[in-house]
Amino acid sequence: MSLSTLVISEVPAMTEQLESLIGNNADLDLTATCPRGAAQESIENANPRVIWIALSPEPDQALALLSSLKERYGDKHFLVSNETLEADLVKRSMQLGAIDYLDAGTWSNQLADVTSRVRLKEEEARKAIEKDEQIKEMLAAEARRNPRTTNPGLQSMRRKTGEMSAGGSPQSSMTLGIVILVLLLIALGFMLMPH
């Protein structure tokens, strides 16, 4: 199953390059392309797993877009690309949440590795969701089998109900027992006293 991919690009020539690159990669499926201004609407409509942002012509604006989209769509995987490899842009992109920075000189060689990492992240996320679901199912099954041990509110209610039917709390029952015992000892003492 290929990863649905949205390309966000302002430069038509760059858009065509990225479309071609994605089209030649069996792991990616191009679902849409759009300019930066239509990014949010395109994400909502296409619901891609991968969002590829071309940084040119204004990298600072593209990075601001990356930041806002990553905050809103944290479950998506973001790639950024530029014509050249620039250390500052790489660093900032990664700090903002991009999974990789691809430059025109090497992106065709890097793309297979990048898609492998995205697939691995997708698989890890899927397994985590499945594990959470299994835990929820186990807890629900345990609650159905033995509600007394799994529901603290129910335990508390049963304790209070038992206390009311017994006529008081366990502490008052204990106190009453001690008083009766003391009275019996006093009576026994009087009976055993020589007259």
C-alpha cells in the first residue's frame, strides 16, 4: 500500500519535478498538489499521510507553514525539499518536525530511504494503536467478569451499603464489642469477689 502524498509548492517547475519523482516511486501516491495558501484545505480534503513542502522561493515562509501544519496535523509525516543543501535550512526543518530534508541533487537517491522510515513510523503507530485497543478490550472484559475488583467507585458503594445494613461502620462495631467485653469482665470480677 502506497503512502498518500500531498505536494505544497509555489514554483511550477519544482512542482512538476516533485510530481515526477513521486510518480516514479512505488511507495508514494500523489493525491494532490497545491500552493501554500491552499495547504490546509488540501490536507483536509486529501487526508494525505505524507506532506511534502518545497521551500523555494521563500524558505522562511515555507518553514512557518511547516511549523503551523505540524502543530495542527501532528500525525502526518512532513518532508521538505530545496534546490540546494543548506545546513541552516536542514537544521531548522528538522527542529520544526520534518522527517527529512531532500535537495535536488540527491533526492532521487534518498527517497527510498525516506519512504522506508515513514513506513516504519506508520507501522509503529499502527502497532501502538492495536496494543492500546487490546489493553482496553482486556480491561473491559475484566470489568464484565469481576466488576467488584475493577471498579473503585462500585467497591466504595458496596462497602458503604454493607455498613448501613450492619447498622454502622466497622469502627463503631469494634467499639461496641470492646465495651461489651469490658462490662462482662467487670461483672465477672464482681461475681468472683468474696462476700
